[in-house]
Amino acid sequence: STKWLGPNSARQRALYDMMGGVLEIKKEDILKIEIPPPPFVSKPDTLWNEEEKKGFKEYEKKVKELNEEREKYRKTLETELKKLQTSIQETTQIFDDTVSRLFERKVKSEMVIYQEELKINNLLYSLLLDEELSTREAGLNHFLDKKRKEKLSTAEAVQVVRGQVDAYRETYDNLAAEDKILERGFKKEFSDVPVHHVDHLFKLYKRRPRAQKIKMHLDTANPYGDRPGSARAYKEALAHLMKAIDEMDDPENMPEGLDLPVWERFCLARRTKVESEQLVKRKALTLAEMQAFLQKRMDDDEKIKMDIDKILNEFNTLREEKMRFQLDLTVQFLLKQGQVELESAAELIPDYTDAILIHKSVIEELNCTIRVIFLPSHLHKNLLFIATAYNLQW
């Protein structure tokens, strides 16, 4: 703006007074302009002269013009304000729409990322599970091979031991039969002796001294090996028994009226019978020990067989699990909202345990059928059919 140096006319003075000595003013300065009232306003209007009345009219005219300018400027400002508000609202709406689109794009991008991450996790889980199943299968194969080798070894051991036991049992049976033959042939051997002496001698023949017991270990690891302790104990017990037999063979124990040669023959027969009995007993103990050893080998063989059966069952279970894993694949689907109809669909994560996937066309066809059935023309027939069915049932 330019400052005016001074008034040269009444108009210029009025302009100077109205505009505060400023030739060019801004629009907003109009609101600050104040037209001073004439000095004679303080006097009553009845005392005004013509010049003062004319000046007051000029003053009112200027005030009116200033108010009109102010009103125009106010309307102009209101118009500009509305334009600015509209522009701000449009800009804000555009910004909000842009942010909304960006947010929606961000959500969709994150959704795609999460879906791909889920696929990656499912693949990693599949690889880890397949590796675990393969490792378990390899371990079972190794364990099964080991048990089968042990089974071959134990089966062979059982077969060998059973053959040895059968052979030893045959020897024992022969010795037991020979021992019984000795007892049965006693009376025949002494048929030349009077009967009353034979009966007395047979009682003495059956009598045995109290012998030392031979301790046998039935749970030995190998009854076929050398056992110096058992052999020594057997010899000691047999020597103790023979010593007692020697005392029994003393002629003082001979029945009255019996000849000495017959007594000596009797003592020899009794000694032979005792030695045979001791041999049979020793064979019986050895046979029992061998049978216990055979039973232990058979138990070991049966245990390994049960272990193999258990491994095979685990194999079958593992193969079924592997087959189920290969057939029961995990497939990701993107379903639009409204296409999932489950009782728990209102929950955050629905339960899809017993859910089935049906094509959209099947549902639409079913809905069309339902609409046709429940048309007014069919509804009466359906209700009549239901009522008839209830009547028949009643």
C-alpha cells in the first residue's frame, strides 16, 4: 500500500479520512475501517444548520456504503469458506479412500503372505514327518534284522539241545530199564535159595543206607560242560555210600541159616543194584538239568519270537500311518464369506472336523428343489401327505 501525503480537495480529504490516509487497502482492511461521526453529532439535531444536516446525511451514506461493502466482503468470505470446506472435505475423503484402499491392499497382501507361510509350514511339517517315519522305519528294519539273526541262533541252539536231550533221555531210559530188570531178576537169580530166605534177602536187597545228597545246579548256564565240582561231589557221595554198603555186607548181618557163598553172591548183586541206582539217579539229575537248560533256550527263543511279532506289528502300524499320511493330504482352499455353513461358523476358528466340501452347484440345485416343493401349489399336497402318513401310523 502507498501512504498519501496530504489532501488537496474535499473528496480527497473524505477519502483520506475514510481510508486512514491509505490509497490502496486490502479487502480484509474494510473490516477495520471506522468512519468517525461529525463533531456536531454531540449537539441536538434541532440545533443543526443546513450544512450540518447535509454533512450528517453524507455521513450516513458513507456508513451505509461501508456496511454494504462489509456485507459483500462477508458473503465473499463465506463463499470462500464453503469452497475451502468443500475442498477440505473432498481432499479428506480422497485421502480416506486412498488409506482405505491401501489398508485393504495391505490386508490382502498379508493374507496372501500368511497363506504362503502356511503352505511352507505344511510342507516343512510334511518333510519332518516323512523324515521321522523313514527314521523309525530304518530303526525297525535294523532291529528286526538283529532279532532275526538272534532267532536263527536261538532256534539252532534249541534244535541242538533238543537233540542232545533226546539222545540223553534214550540213554537214561535204557539205564532205568536195565535197573528194573535187575530188580525183577532178583528172585530168579536166587531161585536155588529157600523161599523164606529169598524174602528176607529181598528186603535186605531193597534196604539202603542213608546216603549223602548230591547237590545239583539246575539253573546252570551250560549243563554240557565240564563240572569238576559236581563230579567230585558225586564221587564223594558214592564213596560214602559204598562204605555204608561195605558195612551192610559184613557177614554179621547175614541172615541166620544162610550159607556164606549165597551171602557173598547176594552182596555182589546188591552192590551192582546200588551202583545201577546211583547211576540212574545221576543220569536223572543230569537229564533234569538238561531239560531245564532246554526250557531256558526255548523261553529265550519264544521271547525273541514275541519281540519279532511286536516289531512286525509296529511295522504294520507305521506303514498304515505312512499310507494315511500319503493319502490324507492337506489342501488349502479360499472360501468366500457366506459359503461356510457350520454350527460353529460364528466362532473365530470354526471346527471343520466333521465338515464336508460340497460343490456350489449341488447346493443351488437343492435350494431350487426346496423352493419348488414349498410353492403354494405343492404345499397343500405335502401337508396332506404328511397328515395321511400320521393317520396311517396312528
